[in-house]
Amino acid sequence: MSEAALQLDALPLAVRTRVVALVAEVLPDVVHLPPSLRRVAAFAPARRARLGGTAITEALRDDSLRERAAVQITAKRSAEVSALRLGSLADPLESAALDWLIRPEGWDSRLGPAVSEVVARTPEVTDPGREERLRERLEHAEQSIREIRASHRQQVEEYKAEVSLLRRKISELRQSDRSSGMEVQEALTVAVEARAQAEAVASAADKEVRRLRALVERYEAESGGERRAVRAEREEVTVRTRLLLDTIIDAASGLRRELALPPATGAPADRVEAELAAAAPSHTAPQPQVPVSPALLERYLAMPRSRLIVDGYNVSKSAWPSSSLETQRLRLMNSLAPVVARTGAETTIVFDAAESEARSPVTPPRGVKVVFSPRGVIADKVIGDLVDAEPAGRVVLVVTDDQQVLSRTGRAGARGVSSRTLIDLVTH
């Protein structure tokens, strides 16, 4: 065959299509592909021949590329190639395509008959109406293209009109923004001036606050120094007084030891009091009761060896009537604790438990005694017994609003105090 007949373009369309399909199958395995075929090799196998047929046809003009593709086709279609070399391949289209690509021994003598047989078997080649149909399809395609172009031109015109309208609107907005921008600038200027004034006022206020704070700190330091000086002076006077008192006490004790004086017994008025007591009736008249204020009560309690007896529930129910008995007991004990600690008076609270078998456990504060009357014995009887047990002349104070208790203890020499007086003392 001539050199021109060996070109791919000289082959019938059916043979060229089969050659392109064979190369498309092995295209990813072919080495040193040109850039145009690298993109085609990335396609799916069914799309390579359809979308990359033109690129494959152009690339097969290079014999080296054809030879590299023939190597891959030989490896992939070994059975068809063996049949081709033996002359037993029945399909003339496959034989012509493989002969042109692989070019085994005697291929040029087989290619011509195979191509002639393919042409004879292809009815479209001898069909006289094929060219007319293709021309009609071409005209239809051109008409479609003209219609699409006209539609595109109309859309472009519409887009141009819309762009022109948008440009006009943008220009109007820019002008309005420019006028409003001046107003905004003026407002910003006023705001900046106001902020500057506010910062100046705040700075002045901060400066004044710092000055006043420094002045307060200085006054506090001065007053602290004065307080320390007064305290030191008072402590010094106290030390001197205590030293003088200790000296007098030590001197009196030493004098008593030197003279070997026994403890003093009796008093100068004992004889007169004894005579008056012998002439007096056998019963003791109750002392006249003078109203006792909270201040006077505290002075009584501060006297040496004073004794305080409190009718518990009588006082607690007067002070906290809405609370439970347990709460009343706790509040009364806790309220008396500071007074007892302050005055040192011996204090006993008597709660009535004449009708109760159980005795609630209590933990009285330091200096306060708590007793419950025995079953069947009321608290009035216990209070009377406590007063009777005290020696005559001791300061004994009984706190209750029960007039019978006040009358009995008054005959025994005790001084009665109302519940309100004690409540006012412990709550103020």
C-alpha cells in the first residue's frame, strides 16, 4: 500500500472509529502522553472515545505514540492479536483496526482486503440519501444556533438596560449619601466635643476624689496616732493605779500578819440588831418594794455576792409568747448569759415541770444554772425554797410577775423584779 493509504484519515469512518475506540480503552496505561491526551485519559472509559476522539485522531499521527498504544493493546487483547497473526480473525473491522495499529508481519497485504470488506458491509457508505439527510441536520443545527444567538442578544440587551438602571440608582444613592454624610460628620463633631468635655469633667472629678482621699488618709493617720497616744496614757495610768493598789493591799496583808490579827467576826451594830430582833414579833414583815429599773437592776446584780432567781416560764411567756417552750428556754438562757458574764451574779432559772414526767436536756451557758421543779411541785415552791435557803442580808433578786411569789419571797428578804425590767435589760 502507498504511504498516503497508511494514514488514519485515509481509512473508512468505521475503521477510524474502531481505531479510536481501541486506543481509548488503553489510554491511561500509555506512557508519555501529550498534554491533550492526559485530560482525555482522565475521562470515564465510555466518554474517552466520544469526547476525545478528535484529540486521539490528531495524536495518532505520531508513530511513536501509535507504537506505545499498540504495546498496551497487544497486552490487553492478546487473543485477538494472536488470531490476527494467524489470519484467523473473522471480523474484518477488528482485523483492519488491529492491523493498522499493531502492524504485525504481513499487515499491509491484509489491510486492503479488510478495508474493502468493511466498506462493502457498511450500507451507509453507498446510501445516496445519507448526504441529503446530513445536510438537513446541518441546516437544522444552524437554524437552532441562529435562534439561540438571537435569544442571547435579546437577554444581553435586557441586561444592559438593567445595568443602566442600577447605575442610575447607585449614582442617586451616592448623592444622597454625600448629603447625609455631611450631617453625620456634624453629629460626629458634636459628639467628639461632648465626649471631650465629659472626659475633662471626669478628669477633674477624679483629681478631686484623689485629693479628698489623700486628705481622709492623713486625718485617719493623725486620729490613729492620737488614739494610740491616749490608749498608751490610759494604760500607763492603769499600771500606776494597780501598782499603788497592790502596794496598799500587800502592806495591809503584811500588817495583819505582823499583828497576828484573827478574821473579824460580827459587826458593831450586832448587839443593837439582836435586841431589836428579840423585841420584834416572830414573823418578818415584807420589805417595801420600790420599782426597779433596768439600770438599777444591773447595779444590784453587780453588788458583791448578789443572787438572781428567775421564774423561767413566767418571764419567757411574757417576752416570746408565740414561740414554743423549748425555744423560750433557749432564748431566755442565751439572753441572760451576757448580763451574768458582765455582773458576775449567781443566777438560777427555775422552770415549772410539775405536770411533766420528762425533763428536756438543756446546756445552759456559763454562770447560769437551770433547774426544773419535781413532778407535782410547782416552780413557785422551788423559788420560795431557794430564797429561804439564802442567809439574811444577802442581795437576792427574784424576777417574776406572780404576786404570790413576790409576797412570799419579799417576806423572806428578797427583792422583787418585774419580768419587763429583766427583758428590757437583756434586750438593750
